[in-house]
Amino acid sequence: RHINRLIDPTAGQIIVDGKDIMTLDKIQLQEFRRKKMSMVFQRFGLMPHKTVLDNVGFGLLAQGIEEDARHESSMKRIELVGLQGFEHQYPEQLSGGMQQRVGLARALTTDPDILLMDEAFSALDPLIRSEMQRQLIELQKQMRKTIVFITHDLDEALRLGDEIAILNGGRLVQVGKPEDIVLKPADDYVAAFVADVNKSRVLRAKTIMTSLAGFTLGKRKTEPVHLETFLEDFIPSVLEKRHVISVVDDKGNVKGYISDKELSSALAKG
């Protein structure tokens, strides 16, 4: 599902599906929050006296949905986040990662257009946090939601974000794709912010390849890699086998080449 959206700070407008939500009255804004958006909280925000099933279905309860339909929709989301069998447990019986899965399932149950995630994984230990990031990426492939994810962890932002906005002192200093943020920082603040980023996990083959016309292959062996592949996935082939990477599209057409020279230039600090 795609949302026609426009943000015009000079006009004080935020337009979603053709409606200026800045001009909604109290009742209209309440309906917008109930049906168009959901939120996943940093500290889970689960109700301790309700089961997983009832927590997940709370948004539908607020909408006035009947119990049978509410439970049916809730179970689908519970299964989606891998918590089937735990639907009758209470939050205190679950680990932190499981509790956040409940929070994610609850946010998805109302089928919102916009999902707000406020430092949703920062309360989790590193291993569980990484697993939740992976699961969110997989869920997004299926559900295609507009997600606004707030985080202080740049690695997390680079892993999850299609577009990243960086704030400094409340001022928006740069907006762009992960590779743009890393390779073309807008100012010294952003440059310092990304200085220690593991670029091999951010940059894709298409970002650093040399065009066909600008590369002399000679007799060197090649190994095909898709345009969207991250550097870390094919660095061993370049370093161990000394192969040249031929970057290909979905149809297998070669679009460019990557050798150890391009890798060295892309990964060099600064």
C-alpha cells in the first residue's frame, strides 16, 4: 500500500491520502490515530493484566471490533511475529524480545498505513536486537508499510532505513539514502557521525562499480554479483580468489565491474 504524502514545513502542512492532518479536529485526529497509524514503544507499553492475545488485539478493541474477529486478526499477527503458542501468556512470562514482538504484532493488527517506532529495539540486548532488526526487514518485505523509525544507533539506521534523516540540535542536517549519508556527508557533524561505520555493510555493488567503458578487464576471471549485494558478501572472493566482480542486473546483464582497487577506495576511512 502506498501513501500519497507531502510535507511542506513552510505551509505547516502534513498531507496524507489527500488530507491535511494538521487541520483535523479532535475527533478526526482520534480516528486517524486509530485507523491510519500505529506505534511501537521503546519500553514495550504492554498491559500486564492482559494476555498476549488481548494486548495484540487492543487496537481493534478500541475500534469496536467484535471479539471473534478481533481474536482471528490478532492470531494472524501473533503467528507472523513467531509467537504462536504464547497467546495466552502474560507479559511478565515473556523475555524482552518476545514482549517487543507482542508490541510489533499489536501495531500491525489494525493494518495501519504508517508505523511509528520510537527507539523500539534500544531496550533489548545486542543479540535480540539484531534478531528483531532482521525480523522487521523480513516483515517489511511482506507488508510494505511506511515506517518512521527513530534511533540513536547509526548502524541500526543504516541497516533498516531506505531514507535516513540526521538531526543535530533539533535541526535537520541531511536526508538521503544510506550510501549517500556515508559517502557524501553534508557537513563535519555528519562526517564525524559516520566516520567509524562499517561501510561493507552499507555499500552495495552498484554503488562502487566502475562502468563497462571505464574498466579494462583483460584476462582476469570474473564472478557475477547482483547490483543490490552488500560489499561484505563478496569481499572474500575479491581478496582470496583475486576475482573481478561483474555486477549484473535481474536479467544477468553486466552493468559494471569491481576489483580490489574499487574496494580499497570505497572502504578507506575518510
